[in-house]
Amino acid sequence: MGDFKKPSTVKEFEENFAQIKPLMDANMAYYESSRCLFCYDAPCIKACPTEIDIPLFIKQINTNNLTGAARTIYSSNYFGHTCGKVCPTEVLCEGACVYNHQDVKPIEIGRLQSYATTDAIRKDKKLFAKKDKNGQKVAVVGAGPAGIACASELCLLGYEVRIFEAKSQPSGLALHGTAPYKIENSDVLNEVSYLQKQLGFQISYDFKIDNAAAVSELENNYAAIFIGIGLGKTRNTNTPGEQLSNCIGATEFIQQLKLDPLSVTIGKKVVVIGGGNTAMDAASESARMGAEAILLYRRSKEEMGAYEFEYDLIRSVGAKAMFNTAVVEIKGEHAVTEVVCFKTINKNGQLENIAGSEFTIPCDFLIRATGQERQTDFYKMAGLSFDDTGKLIVDEHSFQCSKPSYFAGGDAVNGGAEVVNACAEGKKAAQGIHHHLSNSN
């Protein structure tokens, strides 16, 4: 179990948030790659949303062909290094490894993937063969994984691409919303810089497309527009007391912790509301910041959206969890002092508070991992169709939106999936854009 003290220096923070998938050295990579059985039907490939040829790049690592391994990875996934660290490999490629059927530890595919791509990034290896410029320009809105992947593929196809990013740095939640113990900021930034140098897309930072005139300018100046803006701030649940100080959204908390960790003020006893992977990150991070952390989820453990390994991680650092517990009120005069809860029961698919089960939990900090808002205002400005949940409606193959010159991918389309899903969709959308523009001339 964890026993963390609140970090007061960068060194102490790094110790508390040590990488859970540290970089392999050459010997480790050799021996781990030697374990691969190179299955003829490769279930690991089928489990990867970007369909990386995993047995091939592992074989290339094993024969010391790191350039070939990196090329194999990047030819399928432009965020190969980042995904090697942040992907839920336990339920994707590694979860599909045949060793699981033999009660043998699966191949550490994610760490091997990061090993090969780290070598390419550090040595600035040229892996990509770009086509000649075709004279057409494409705008990408959002420098997250979907936007970067789309821009990278388009550059390979000969397009001039500019990304417009509202923040001062890339790359969406990969940088701003992923727990520090999963990936360091430098890993994400170095990969984006590597891709930008190799492929040539441009990024305009601190550039918000937030009015009709800006949208019209994009439409007039670019042959096509890709939307990869992701999700917005943490969604309010209208629980009484949400406006109190020391009550913060999980997305906002994780971003501050990621970008400026020593500025984060956290209480001694932290309550986290939610049952998804973001809630697990917030609980784990709170514990690593020296707090007593308790996670409250209104449904059962079996119904939580988080992966089992994420739940195991919070327990390993000393955070606790209570299930079938609904927060009905957040109390405090100016700042949070306690939460009022009811135990819940599922009756015929409907969640109900159990009468007479009310109790309180004292706390001095509360993190709401209650989902994120959809950025539908932008969709309305651009005249794009979206469904009742706020997700953009796109063609499932080309990722083309309701307006033919618009394409989209990532959280704006899937509602909030993994980085690897955003990469896959961004690349497919780029191919959709290429097909559309090639047939329009």
C-alpha cells in the first residue's frame, strides 16, 4: 500500500509519480522480444485499433533493427511512442496475447513499442517518404492525437496542413489529461516535435476558432477542415454545493497537476466522485499527493466504467473506494467540509437511494469525475450535425461530416475513447479527405 508525503520539490513529485511503464534498456528489450511466439493469426494486431503489425516490430527489435521497428509502428500509428505508454495495453494488445491462456505473463508490447520509438525520436531518424506537394491546403482544428494523426497522414499525401490549437501546447488529453505516472510531458512534446520536423505540418497555438467569422475564414482559405477539438470542461451534475471552493472537476485537476504540479493545493482528505478511468486517475493522483483519498461511485463495482487494472492501481497506492454510494449534497460554508451520501440499490435497471441510509463523509477537497461537456457551440457555428449526446455525426468509413468539406475524429466523434482510437480515426479521416479532394477536382 502507498504511504506518500505531499511533494514540495520536483524531485519529490517525480518520486511519488514514478513511471509505471519505465523505458526498457537494450537487454530487457532483447529478452522480452525473444518471448514472442509470432502467432500466425496475431490476435494482438486485431486488438489494436491502429492495427500495428506487432509480431513484425517485435521481431525487428529482437534482430536489432530498431529503425525498421519504429517504421512498422509509425506506419500504423503516428503516436506510437505515446500509445506505448498510455494505451490500456492490459485490455488491448497484451490482453489478447496468447500467453494469457497459459497463465503466463503476456508480452510487454507497450514497453517494447516505446523502446523502439524512443530510439527513433532521440536519433531523429527519417522514417517517412512524403509525396510531392499537391498545392492543396487543409486546416485541422485541435492539436490533440486525432488532429496530429490527421495532419501527419495528410502531409505524407502531399497536402499543406496547418493546425489551429486553442491552448499553448499540444497534444490534447495526452498531455493535459493523462496521469503523470503514465507518461511525462516531455514524452508527448518530443513526439509531436519529431512528427512536425519529419512531416512539416504547422501549428498555430493560442488560436481559438470561437466565432462565425473565424469559421468562415477557414472555409474560404482551406480545401477541407478536420475537427479534432475533443471534449470540454467537467460536466456539472447540479448537486447542491458544487460551487464551493475546493470542489474541482477531475479534468481541470489532472491538467493542473500535469502542467504545474507544485502549484496544486490539495486537502488532507479527498473525495473523488465517479467510476470511470478518469476517476481512478484522480484518486491515485490524490493519494500520491499525500492525501487520504476515497472514491465514491453510485453503482456497483461490476458496473464501473474503469478498467480493472486501473482500480487495482488506486488500491496499490492506498486509495479506498465505496460502491453503491450516491453523493446528494456537498456541504460547507465557503469550502467543502463534508459530503452527504445515500447507499443505492438497482431495482429493475433503475438506481434508487435506499431510504434511511443517509450518512456523511468529512473531507476538505472534492474532485468530480462526472464526465465532460460536449463542445456543441462550435458545431453549431460550423453548421455541423450532431446527435442527442453531442457527438458529431460522421460517415463511419470516411469520417466526413454533414457538410462535405468537414471531417472529424477523436472524442468529438466517439464521445471519449482512448488516445489510440483518436489516432486511428484521425488517420482514417485524412484518407477520407484525400479521397474527397481527389474526386472533387
